[in-house]
Amino acid sequence: MTDAQTNDPHGMTRRQLLRHTAWFGSAVVLTVVGGEVISQIGNSNAAAPVPAANDAPALRFVQISDSHIGFNGPANMMVEQTFAEAIDMINALPYRPAFVMHTGDLTHLSTPDQFDQVKQMMSELKTSEVHTVPGEHDGVDDKGAKYRQFFGKGTQGAGWYSWDMAGVHFISLVNTLGLESMGHLGTDQLEWLRKDVAHLSSDTSIVVFSHIPLFAMYAKWGWSTDDSVQALSYLKRFASVTCLNGHVHQLFTKTEGNVTFFSATTTAYPLPKPGDGPAPTPVTLPAGKLHSALGVREVNYVKGNERLALKDVRLT
Amino acid sequence: MKMKDLLLRLVLAACVAGTGWVHTDLYLNGYRSIHVIGPSFLLTGAGSFAVAVLLIFSNSPVLRLLAAGLAAGALFGFTLSRTVGFFGFTETGLNPAPQALLSLLFEVGALALVAVSFVPVMMKARTTSVVAR
């Protein structure tokens, strides 16, 4: 065989082989470089605040989640302290949020003492209104009866309700109390939701709060709601629907048609990424790293903007 | 070089870049947090952009095969995520919209274009083997 030609008419010359190798190598190098650049962009997006809208917000509120008051484990031995730090952080904001929403798992074991403690702590929030939805930890032994004693005033059914503010229709759903393998809303709540939004014009901005995600974030771990498709079908005609949830203890975003889903982080302890390990058990981070996994979320709504502007702030 | 070949190659590059754009967008907007899915979206995004850029400069069969591999891999992952699950990750239908549909169109288009690009080579090979006999 010479340098230029093999004897096989279907074979390739050494030069051709080198050329193919060079193109393959170039593709690999460019992939590595591109992957590094995209990865860096992803990391900077996660750390940097969402750009503020040009116009002054018509509404600003804060979401906190999964305080798990009463939890005591190596992942966080002081959940009360980190929750207090989150409250201090909200109170130190340069504006007064229209309301603060806690998206569930206020307590860890739903004892009266834990409910009393979390309610007292939240009374220190400098805001006009405090809203809540229950997590599965808030109805451990009584399907949410104690939760409703403390936080159920003005709600319907298992604790669902809605209200209007600055032209936005807010809906708080309960998808934790009929919990088996994943979130569940139930026929009564779905019928209430259908009627609740029936009178609204299609250009109304809708914000939905729930504890468990209303999208299939990771069904294997129950990070999904089995009858959310029907709930979302009632919201299809609206131009802007934003769903904010807790439960998964980490930031996550997903868009499906007109609906954008945002999972919030926790003030207590992190959980593993979906599928990372056999089960979503508390993750113990190295010393000094816990606060970077905890945080609160600021939400701005500007009239005329379809999407809400979210800013996830780490606990400092 | 024939104008037809150049056009075919550029459309293929556009399809591959489209796949890269969809996967990168989803990676940056949440999917990066998902075990295995995040890194695979990153790989598909970066790999697709790399191959798309190189396809502008060369019609190398290696690049076309890489383009086909990326598209087929993405389609395989898509199918698994709608059926038995992909490393435990499942999605339904053409969600997230419109990214899922766009990605499908780009990937099917890329596979079809790669197949078309190899037709002359295969015909030539067949002719050569017939003559040799």
C-alpha cells in the first residue's frame, strides 16, 4: 500500500483518513468549547438576578417555601434560624412586598407547636398580607385539619382559595392532602377552579400557587400532580399563566404553551436533583455551603408584560 | 461544487443548529438541573452547534454522520421520555411547546437530508461493484 492509495477501490487514502480525523477532532474540540460556554452561561443565569422590567412594577411579592419548622437532622440542625434569616432578608428589601406567599411544608410534622411557631415567625414579616398553601408535611396525621385551624381562614374545601390584586388573579391550590404517590387536586377542587376562572377575561394574568409541581418534574419521586392536566385545561385560554410551587427544594423552570412553571428553593435543606439517588432525602452539604442552597424569591409583575419577572435570592 | 450540494449542506447545518438551539434553550431554562438529562442536553446542544458550524465549511461524510448521530440520539431520547422514561425522566406529548415539536422537525429533517446526501455515493458504489463483476 502506498501513501496515496490503497488497493481496495472502496477503501480510503491515508490523506482522506487524516482529513476525516481532523474534522472529527474539530467537532470534538468545538463541542467541548461550546459546552463549556453554554455551561458558564447557565451558571451565570442561575446566579444573576432576572433583569428588571423597564416599567415600574404594578405588583411585587415574595415567595418562600418549605421551612419545615421542627425538622432536626444533619442537613440543617437549625431550620428555625435559617427561616428567621429568610424573614429578615424579606424585611430588609428596599420595598414592601404586596404579600408573602409560603408554598407549603411550613412545618415538618404538623404539630400544634410547630404551626404556632411558624405562624408567630411569619407575623414578623413586613407585608400587608401573608398567604399559604399546605404541603404534605402540614397534614401528616389529620389531612390538614390543624393547618386549616391556623391558616385556613377564608379558604374553601381543603384550603384552596383565590384573590385578585393589581389586575392579577391569584389561585392557591391544595394538591397534597390526598397524597398517595404524587400530587392530587380532586374533583371538588377542579370544579371550584373551573367556576373560579369562568368569569375572567382571557387577558387576565393568572398566577397559581401549589406545593407539589403542577407539571411532571419527576413523577418517579411523586414530583408531579396526577390530575393537573385538567386544571391546566381551564387555564388554556389565558394569555399568561404562571405556576409557582415548592416541594422540590430547588430551582427549576419549565414552559408548556402559555404556562410557565417555577419551582422554588427552600429555607430548610436541599434535596437531590431529580433522579440523583434512589429517593429525595435531605442532602447534607459541606460546612458553609448550606446557605447557598437556601433562599427566597422576589416576583415582579408589570402591567402589559405577559411574563412575571422572578429573582431568586440566596440566603446570605 | 454543485449548487444543489451546497444548498443541501447549508439546510442540513440549519437543521442541526436548530436542534442545538432547542436543546441549549431547554438546558439554560431548567433542564440543566435534571440528573443525566441536563448533561445530555448540554452535549446535544454543544455538539449540534459544533457540527453545524463545521458543515458550513465542509461536506465531510464524518460531519454528516455526526449530524445524523446527534439527531437520531435526540429522537431516541425523546421517544424514551414519552414511553418508558429516560433515566426516570418522563414528559407527555409535544411538551414543552413549541420546543418539542421544533426539535422533532429539525431532527427528522436532518436525518432525511443526511440520507439524501449519501444517495449519490451509494449509487456510485453500486455501479462500481456491478462493473467490477
